[in-house]
Amino acid sequence: MTDTRYTAEELGTLRAILDALREDSDDSLSWCALGDWLEERGVREWGRGNLERDSAAFRAFCAHEAFLLCAPTRKGRSRIDNVQFYSGYSEPRYSDPTCEIIAVGNWNGCDRYNPTTRTREDIDDSPAQFGSLLESLGIPLEWDDEWHSCSECGKLVRTQPDCMSWNPHYDIVNECELICHECRPPIDSADLDTMVRNYAECALWSSSEYDEDGNGGEPLDTNYTIDDIHPNTMASMREDCESFLRENMKDIGTEYERAGHDFWLTRNGHGAGFWDGDWDDEIGNRLTKSAHSYGSIDLYVGNDGMIHS
Ligand SMILES: [Zn+2]
């Protein structure tokens, strides 16, 4: 199961070095021995840029190669191979580590079901051992099912919540590209104003006012204007418009008025919207799908005489 490019003796030496480092990750002689072992055998293109040989990053790369060669199972090797290194976070509450490197992977050891004993048994602990060694170098470990990298700056963004107050710090653009909030293009506030105004006007025009007995049915814009919308409702309208605009910047282009109008109609399932032929078919379909994901909203006149959602 082990690598056939090297003799059992060579791999034995490598394992002994790793064992020494797992005992004492400060053992600089063993780190030197590891660097030399890999360099002498030309494992991957050596040099790794201008990294200092005693830096955490250099040591992490050496350990990565060594664990890859020594892991006893294919599953363990693949887990170690999939570990990725990043230079920083683009996530609130996270600051970049002083070692300037973060490792992302699946740090669980590998196990297998044994039908005789009917239990799961550990078969390869090397991904976990690799993780512990990195941690002892001061390198933060993250899980690859919780983090992704921004396609602009390459920094790490959390994509799974870790607490109740967590909010995504990224947008998905063009359906699959992840962009962190530091990298997203700025939105002109006058353009957003235009979109929000049209959205709110359309909301008043397409919603009706009923009294307690359900009588009435006059469009809200007969007796109310945008100024009658409660500030909280207005703020959430603006938030939705901004988010929708960010997600669909390319498709909306400079059509802020039409986009505001059609966003309201489409998300609320009215008889008109992005899909009714005013937009290019493909763009209209994408915008419709995106608008539906926001769900519908009802407006009503509150006891304060203002409009709420
Ligand atoms: Zn970014």
C-alpha cells in the first residue's frame, strides 16, 4: 500500500522523523532532517518560493509531503492530499494568524466497518496526526465542509454557521462564484435609491387596503405615498433590493427602475414581472428564479397609520 518509489528503509527513516516531530514539534534537527530527506529525493519542485526553512509554512509543506508518503491507506492519503493552505481570512471575528498560514481539510482519522466484530475500527490516523502537528506549529486548522475561498482575493470565508448571530460574509455571483464582502464591487447609492423607489412605488400600487371587516380593496397608492412606509419596512426593502442587485448585477445592468418594479412583482407572484417578455428570455429566467428565492411579502396599514410589512 505504501509508495513504491522509495525503499522500505527510506520510508522507515521518514516515519521515524515524523514520530520524533510528533513527540516534539520544536525539534529543529528533525525538521532539518525532514527537509533534507525530501530535498535529496526531489519531492515535488523544491524551494517553495522564498520561504525561510524554519518558518511554519515551510515546515507545514514538508510535513504535508511526508504524511502523504507515509499514510498507510489510500483514503488517508487522499484526505491529506486534499488539505489546502491559505494565507488569511475574510471573515468577521477572525484575524489572520501570525504564522501567515491556515490549513483547511478533513482532520478525522479514517475508519472501516468490521463485519466480524460489528464495530467501526480505526485504520489510518495519519490525517489527524498531520493536523495535530500543524496545530503545534501554531497553524489554525479549519474543516473543508465549513470554509471556501473567495475567488477574488483567495482568502477564507465561512460558509456554514458557527453561531446564532452568524451572517454570510460573501455573495454568490454568476450562480457559482463566491466573492467575499471585501472584494465585491461597490454599489452606487443613487442607483440603489432609484431601484428602491421603484420597488416601493410598485409595492404600494399593487397592494390593497382593507378595513377590519375585509372591506375596501383600494390600492395603497390611492391614499399613501412612499413617505408613509414605516422606516423599518423601508430599511428591509432597501436591504432586499441591495442584496438582489448584488446577486444579479450583470443581468440588471443599469436597468434599476425596471428591476425594482419587476423584483416586487415577481417575488410576490403577480401577473407580471421579469418573465413577461420585457427582459431577454435567459436573463428574465435567471432574475425570476432569483426573485422567487426571496419569498413573498404582504403590506398592511398599522394602527400608527403607517405601512408595515
Ligand atoms: Zn475576497
